[in-house]
Amino acid sequence: MKEMGPPRYSEEKINDFETSRRVFMVRAQLMAEENKTDINNVVYTYALTTGKYVEKNINNERMLERIYSDDLDNDLFWEITENILKKEAAEKLASIDFLTGLPNRRSMEKKLNDFSERHERLKSSFSLILLDLDKFKDINDLYGHQTGDKVLQRVAEEMRKHIGLNDLPFRFGGEEMGVIVDGTLDRAGILAGLIRKSISKLNPVDLDPKMIRPISASFGISGYIHKEGQPITESTQNMFDEADKALYQAKQSGRNRVQSSEEPS
């Protein structure tokens, strides 16, 4: 009996698939740009609409191998894909602070809830950093809100430089920002110290040629403590309140410093 070999395709069929693939990737790139997402996300989402199981972490070529060539330019699949991407973009927009690009208060509250639930399961540690820019109102009054906005954006950049993969930086109003830290209070103290030094080294002239006032921030940190029988929301609120008190103490003690909720005021 003749041994069966791998399926063979005509040169014409191979060329048709290559043409379809190239057209597909151009359309995917345009959709990615329109929806401000990664092209891999477009290909992955499209593949799912065809009913094919695709791993998100594989490359585009392997993703496309899972999709039949006849499905590479299906208007219905494209429409579903675009609707999914638009929904994702809207949800992302609702969770991001427009000025700094940091997660907003809504994202912060969700992350706190996620960490609290994980703590209940795994008894893992997490902490909170709150920061407030020192005399920020003076910057707005003396140099204008446009300069103030630049300061906020640069501070957000400095925060991103130092945080870990599972930490969440956020802005929750005005000149108030923070980080949910995946780790102990000691780690939060080290991280807050690094961010504080990074902010204090910013050159004001780089943000506004007329600006001579130094930029600094005060920090309050606290750890998550859950008492038996206490609702999780109450425990997270207590952590937030403790960090806020520590921040106030840092302000009262001269500003541009880190204060822990466990340190004497």
C-alpha cells in the first residue's frame, strides 16, 4: 500500500493564501491604528470570531495558520472583531486618566479589591503609596495650568520608571497620585523613596523656561491589614485612610519625605 504523505496544495492555492494573508495583515494594521491597539490583538480577536482556538501569546503567523484561508476576508468576522475592539477601547478609556495616562480612581478601586481577594486566598502582602505634589497650587498660579499639566505628566513618567510589573500606579485627583504595591510595607517604603528622589531631581526649566521653583512630593505609605470578620471594603478603606494620615504627617514634617503609617509622627 502506498504511504500517504503530507497534503499537497497547488501553487495557485498557495499563492491565493499568500495574497489573502497580505491583504488581511494590511486590514488588521489599519484596524489596530484606528482602535489604538496592537495588531496582535486584532489578529487574536479575529481568530476567535472564526471559532478557532488560538493562544494569545503566539505570533501572527501561527495564529493565521489556525484560520482557514476562506475565512481571512469575511466581512461578518471583521465587523464582530471591530465591535469587540471598540468595546475594549471604551472600557480602557473609562479606566484611564486622560492627562497622565495613568489608571484612574476606578481602576485603583478595582485593583484594591482584586488584591484584597487574593490576600484572603493566599495571605499575600500588598501595600499602598499615596503622594501629593508639594505646593502644586503655587506652580499653577505662578506659571499657569499648562505648566502644571506638564509637571503632572513628568511625575507620572517617573513613577512608571520604578514600579514593578504587578504594581498599579494611579491618579485619583488633582495633584494626588499613588501606587498599589504588590509586596510588603518595606518594599513600598523603598519604592516611595526611589520615586521621591526621582521627582526631586527633575529640572524645572525643562518644563518651563521661567520656572525656578523646585519640584517635590510628599509620600504616605501603609500596609493591608485584615481583621477577622471585618468586611474587605472596610479593610481597604482603613489602609487608604492610614496612608492618607501618613501623607499628612509628611507634609507637616517639612514635605519632600516619605512617612510610614507605622512610624511615629
